[in-house]
Amino acid sequence: MRLAAAIALAFTALGAAFVAAEYAILSRVFDSSVALATTGEIEAFGAIGDVPGCAGEVDDGVVCSGDGAGRLLSETIGSGFLAWSLLILAGFVLVSAVAAWLIARGTARRLGEMAEAVGAVSERDLSRRLRLRGPRDEVRALADRIDSTLERLDAAFARQERFLGNASYELRTPLATGRAALEAPLTQGRLAPEVEPSVRRAIRSYLRMEEAVEGLLLVARVGELGDADVEAVPIAEVLARTAGDIEGEARERGVRVREGVRPGLAVCGSAPAVDVAVRNILLNAVRHNIDGGFVRIDVERAAAGSAVAIRVENSGARYEAEEALRLLEPFNRGVASRKGGAKGILGSSGCCNIWSF
């Protein structure tokens, strides 16, 4: 409506300026023409009536002054012209207001369709297009530009996901082969005792790399998930499975895992993605910890809305708020991790990528 009001106001201002200019010019020209035509004396015959310069019943042949008659004629025609001009201006304003409303309504409707279509685009589905119909004007050109941008983004994301998936698949085979080559002589007892610790460390490194590759594959698959893959995932069941998976590693380091989960809470998402994200968080809490420490897990409904808050606390190194936020950046695992060598599956940034879907 603001657009229609602005258009109507602009037309009204232009119309008023045109009428004022036209009245001023015509008044000046008409006054000079009438004055030139009626200057001097005129000879009147019969009843003159109410004419300036001549009054009442006069005899034929009386001489009257024409100046007053010219002024009266000029004023009469000028006031009539102004009245008709204002009437025409009022009609012009009405027509311009209706036309402005129709133009603005059409433009606003098309912009609303664009906004609705753009709002439906998400990181999980970049295949949507505006495909705006209508005249080929600036709005249509803008919609076409947005469509071409979405096409390029869709192609770029698809190439990235294909590269990540292909790279992960290519890495799994050599990693599994290298780990098997080390495990075979170790289980057969064909290694010297002084070599066994190094081989075991190498096997653990292979296992962690395989876990990281699996996590990367999951991130690539999460990008392809649609709304049909989203479901209500009971968070208590996820935490129970994950706690069982990490129980062995926690027992080796003497880390106690305590859970405080309210029953009946669920998160919306892909079940495999939620499993990996929660497992990554708990593995980080165990590995970035001290021997004989603790891990406490609390799950409750957030204060605002229907979100579920998962809080994980451990007895490891403390981080300031600014450094804790930097842990969410890629390849940043904190000073303690760089010194101690502890690794999670994906790191905090990879976990955030999963939760964002």
C-alpha cells in the first residue's frame, strides 16, 4: 500500500503543478488579450444593465468606458476555468490512485511469490526454483537471476558432496588394508616385544582414521537427506547406545560416565546422524579428559520452545568462553588436544555440521 500511495501522491503533485502553471499562464495571456480588446470607450444602445461604466436605462448612443467590462469578463472566465481545472484534477487524482493501486498490487503479488519461493529453499534442498511468470520486467529479471544463482549453488554443493563421498570411499580401502596388515602379525605373535607398542599405536591411529572417514561419509549423506528422512529420535535410547559403545574406552581410563536424562524427550532429525553426533560429543568428553575423571550427561527440555538441551560436562581442561567458541571452527581442537593428541571422530565443527541439518 505504501507503494500505491507514493505513486498516487507523485501523480497528484504533478497534476496540481500542471494545473497551477496552466492557470497562471492562461490568466496572464487572457488578461492582456481582454484588456487590449476592451480598452477605451464604447457606444451602447438600449438597456445596458449592470455593466461597469454604464448603469440603468440609458438612451441610445450613450458612451461608456470598456475597462470595467473587460475586468469582469476576465474574472468570470478565469474563475470558471479554475473550477473546471480543479474538478478535472480531482478526477485525475482518483484515476491515478486506482491505477497506482492496481500496479502496486501486481508488483507486490509477484514479489510475495518470490519471497515465498526463496523462503522454501534450504541447505537440504537447493533444487527449488522461482520460475516467476508474467511480463519480462525488472521483477522477472531479478527472479531469473536468483534462479541462475540457485542453479550454480546447487551444482557446487553437489560437486562438493560427490567429492567428499568419493574421497571417503577411496580412503576406506587402503586404511582397512593397512590396519589388517598390522593386525595379522600382531595376533600371530610374529612381532618382537619391543615393536608391539608401536604397532598397537599405529592400529589405533588406523581405527581413528576409519572412524573419521565414516563420519565424513555420514556428513555427505546428511546433505542429501530430505524432509522424509526426518523423524522423532528418542534421545534416551541414543545416549544409552552411545554410552555402551564408549564404555570400554572409558573403563580403560577410569572415566565414570553418569547420565541424567528425562524420559520421553526426542529430537527431530535423521537417526544415524543423531547417533554419530552424540557419539562424537561423548567420545570427545572421554578422550579430552583426565584418567580417573568423570563425564556427566544431562538432557532436559530447553526453557524456551520445544528444543532439547544436551549438556555434557567432564573433568578435563577448562576453556574460556572465547576459546570454547573457537573449538567450533574447522581443524581447531584446542591447546590440550594438540598437546595430548586426543582425537574425536569429527571434531566439534563436524558435529555442528550434522546438528545444523
